[in-house]
Amino acid sequence: MLSIAAFLEGRHAQAFPSFGSERTGAPVVAFCRIDEKPIRLREPVMDPDAVIIQDSTLLHQVNVFAGLSPDGYVLLNTNSSLEDLGLEELTRRFRPERIATVSATALALQHVGRPVPNVPLLGAFAAISGLISIESVAAAAREKFKPAVAEANIAAAREAFRIVREEMEAARAEAD
């Protein structure tokens, strides 16, 4: 859906999953490239500009931050603090204003009635990165889902967007 949102903004986009072992419950990694020009590359992303983690239980099983530059974006689906997750060093490795947490699963349960954090995470990603707009996230959801499901997901995405923006503003005020 990230690639759809980028495409709706007139960019070129490419998205593909990568499956490790072919067993139920195995971690899945998905890649998305977004560019202003056509994308010819077809390999996995080794040096990402952003990492969106849907399942925080993977944080200590897989090196999810491998290759991420200090200017990269980190978005975690969790209701725990970085300290509670044992990740306080992230604020030293990466720019603190580019790190955010949001309870995307809780927002999905509240608005959609199912634990599907993908669209709320896209709303949060729009807030933290500015690389896509919340309106493009909404349009992508309308394109992907039936109207009632789309609108519920959009409500969750807008709330995630608001939460992350408020978190970022509070962090900036604290830094000043």
C-alpha cells in the first residue's frame, strides 16, 4: 500500500516481499522503493532509508536496523517505550526526530475490529517522514478495500498520523 500511495503522488514505486523459510509464522520482510524516476533495480533493499516494524517481538531476533543510515526513519508498532523494549540506544544511533512508536494494532482493533496494523502504520509513516501524504494513504486504502473497510482503516491511519505528529512536536519542544 505504501507503493500505491507513492504512485498516487506521481512517483515511481516498486514493492515486493521476501520470505525466509516457508513455514507459518516465519518473519516476512517487505521492501518498497520510491523514486522520482523509473526504478530498474530488482534486488532486495540492503541499505534502507526507513524501517517499519509491524511486530516488535522481532526486534531481538532479527537485525531489523541493518543497513539503515543515521538519517533513516524508524517506526515501531508498539505500546511500549523504547526503554521498555531495550532500544534506548536508537536515539544515539539515529536522529531522535526520525524515530516513532505507535500502537497501530490497538488502533486497528479500535477502528477496524481486527489486528491489522498496516494502514495505521502508513499513516504514522506519513507523519514521521513526510515522504507520502495522509491523503495518499487514504486514497490507497480506498483503492485497496471495500468502502466500509477502507473508511475504518483511514480513520485508524489518521489517528496514527495525529499521534505521531504530537509525539514529534513534544520531542522537538523537549529538545528546545
